[in-house]
Amino acid sequence: MNATRVIGEVVGLSEQVVSDAWIEYRVRSLIHLGLLSYEGDLQSMRMYKIKDIK
């Protein structure tokens, strides 16, 4: 799934005010912890796709 879409959905559905930069930080943290996998380049949220690891 495109990271931009996931981040946008989280920001749009959140009841609290959160920035897209903070959500992207959390996504990258989950990637580094090994809980999400990614494909592409982590330079920009538009340049990579993420996938849940099960």
C-alpha cells in the first residue's frame, strides 16, 4: 500500500490533531523495528510502499 495513502487515512480518520510528519515518523519507526516492511526509497513518503509483516 502506498505510504502516502496510509498516512492520509490516519490523519483523516484521527479524532486528535496529528501531523502527517509525525505519522510518517511512526511508520518509519515501525519499519526499523521490523513490524512493517517497505519497498522503494525512504527519502519521501511518496516514494515507498509499506506492508504489514505477519
